[in-house]
Amino acid sequence: MNDFRNGVIGANADTELGLKSFMLGTYRWMALAMGVTATTAYLFGTYVLTPEIAQMLFGNVIVALMIVGGIIFAFSAVGKKLPTMSMGGVLTFLFAMAAALGVLASTLVYRDPAIVAKIFFMTVALFGGLSMFGYTTKTDLTPYFKFAAIGFMVFVGYMLLSMAIPAIAPTGMMQTIVFAVALLFISVIVAGETQMLKRVYYSLGNDGEMINKFSAYGAALLLLSFYNMFQLLMALFGRD
């Protein structure tokens, strides 16, 4: 087992209390952003979404590529500019991302509310357990995280390709296997992201401004993983 604190030795009680405050702050930002996602999904799904708009958003491979590319670009750009961004700018990114995920989740208004609620609480339980594991484990999860991130991007690429070439889309048992493997990947990613947040906190030292900004940025990362986990669980267990 490896200590993943990258050379930080003898972290004192104040540091550990600061870490707990940082993580709790991250989860608070995530919870607020999740509220924005849920509200946007309901309002967009109820008052804006039509079959034509749904087809444009969820049945067009070009739009899907733009959405995936936009999300990757946004996280990369904000991550690089984080040191020079204001806290307001980071929060704008967080809540804009939350609203965008809400638009993508808007079709849930047509699903059985009992099923959506069941899968949501399943996601909360799984996400919470994996995040706790990432927070407490002494094993460096970086190699597993990198492998899972690559694997999940391959899954996304395959799903996009299957939109363009329906003949290769997974069906039946193969579909279940594909989504189950993707769920395994995103599970590793959640644990790895939580551990990464700890590592970043230790590396930032007493830079309170960067700690606050990374807390909001980390919330956006976790929210995206939560959204992906929820959608995969819906695909596996959310059949009406």
C-alpha cells in the first residue's frame, strides 16, 4: 500500500480538520448543483421538451458529439484557468454545468416517478459508498482511475458510434454487459476522484482561495460522475 499524499509528512490535526471541511464543502456545492440539475430537468421537461426537441437532443449523433466534446472542453479549460479564475467564475461554471445536465436529464419527466426515485436513491447509496472508500483507502487508486477513465471514454465513443451505425448497437444480454462494465468504470472513477480531491487539498497547503475554488470545481467533477452513474443504473434497472 502507498501513502498517496505526495510527500506530505505528519499532517497535523488542523490539516485533517481542514480536509474534512474541504470535503464537506465540496459535497455541499455538489448538493446545491444537483438541485439545479433536478429543477432544470423538471422545468425543461415539463414546459419546453417536445418529441422534436427530444429527437434533436438525444437522437442526433452530431449534437451528441458536440455535447460530449463541449463537456470535455469545459472541464479542461476551467481546470487550466482555475488559478486565475474568480470564485464567482468557478461557481458559474458549476451551476451552468448542472443546468446543462438537467437539460440532458429532462426526459425523466416521462418516466415512472417511483422508478426514478428508486434509481436515484440507489445511485446515492452507491456513490456514497464509493466516495467513502476513496476517502479512507490508503491504496493509491491513480492507476485504476486512469484505466477506468480510458475505459469509460471508449464506452462513450462506442455509444456515439452506435448512434451513427445502429447495427452495432448492443442489444439484449450484450447491452446489459456493456452497461455493467461502464458502471464498473464510473464506480472506479468516483473513488479515484474522491482520492484526487484529498491529494489536491494536501498539495494546496494554506492557499484558502484555491482550496475554495477547487472545492467548487471538484463538485462539478463529482456531479458529472453522479449523473453518469445514475443514467447507467437507469439503463440497467430502470425499465418500466
